Amino acid sequence: MNAQRAFSLIELLVVVVIIAVLAAMGMPAYQNARASTRRVECQQNLKQIYTALVSYAGENNNMLPPTYVSTGNGNDGQEQAWGYLIWPYVYGSRSNWKYPENCLQMGTPVYSICMRNVFRCPATKQKVVPVPGVPAASVKARYSYGLNCDPARPPGATSSVALPIPLLSVPASTTTAMIMETSFPVGNRYGYFEAYGLIPHMGGVNVLYFDGHCEGLTLAQVPNDQSNLFWMGH
């Protein structure tokens, strides 16, 4: 009867090397698949947000909420952000909003106990990736989405973050951004390129437009001109 032949050390090492090579080859595909999943989840968030914004406008003279207002309330500025104002249109009631459990942002010290909600991008949860040139200190709040307030900006004005945004005054609805991925509630051109912009999806960004559709854009595809229809809508 022949004795079974054992593997030699060299053969075992060859097998280990082959497995390591195969794993290394498969890792980029796995990472790309995970990134694609997060991009899709983010776009689903944006579609829910769009429905809530339109519902809010329907009950407020066709006006979207201000991007950010000074209310004097605490909760780390949560109740000053547009996301808090449309919370009832996403989750049925403002009474079920609690701080910090339902926090709209993902920054410390509240990140570890925040419950998942549509105002937080799964890619930003994993890693904050700012637009090149955006100060690192300004993205620490880790909001996921900013509302584009430029369509509400009167001629000659430099800011419109505290003004309600007229939903029906954006004729270029298919090409005008409504929501950008930013680390603060402000998602206009200044907010995106100079202060809070994010590119969390493999160097790209999801954009929700005023007509309700979402697109994934590369940074190079996002116009940097404030007068562009992408920002102003008219």
C-alpha cells in the first residue's frame, strides 16, 4: 500500500502566493462594487429628499425652505438647517425627531450614536473627501447634502441662504442643481467650490436637479461659474 504524499513547504508557499495574487486581483472589483452600491444608495436618499421638498413647497406657496436660518435653537445648529424643516415630509412628523439620535450630520461627538436617515450619504459616512481647494477644517461638520440657494439670490445680492427658494422660478429645471453633496447645508456654487464641497463617489458627486432626476458627475463636469444655469436656474 502506497503512503500518501504530503505537500512540500515549497508547494504550500506557491499555493499561498497564488491565493494572495487572486485576492489582490479581486479587491479592486470588490471596492468598485461597494462604491457603486453607495452611489446608488445616495441617489435613493436624494430622491426621497426631492419628494419631501416638493411636498413642503406645496404647503408653503411653492417655496422651498431657506437653506439655513438663525432660529436661536440649540442642538448643534440642527434646527437651523433645511433638512430639519422638511423632516416631517420624510418621516411623517417632527415629533419623532430627536437630537442627537436623528442628527442630520455625521460629525463628532454625535456620529457614533446617530441613527441612519436619508440626510446622510453612506459614502461620506465611510470617508470625507472634500473638493480640492476646500479647507479641511470646513468639512468637519460632515453634513452630506446642501441645498442650492442661488436661484433665490436677488440681483446684486451676495447671499441668499436665509431666503426661501421659489420652486417655480427655475425654468431650467432639468439642468439646475437643487442638492449638492456638501459638508454643510449650503449647496450653492460658493458653498460647493470654496467652502464645503464633497466628491465622495470615487472622485465624483451625485447631483439632484430641480426636475427630480439624479446624475453622477465628475468634478470637471460641475460648472464653476456662478452665473451658469446649473446654479442660477434662470
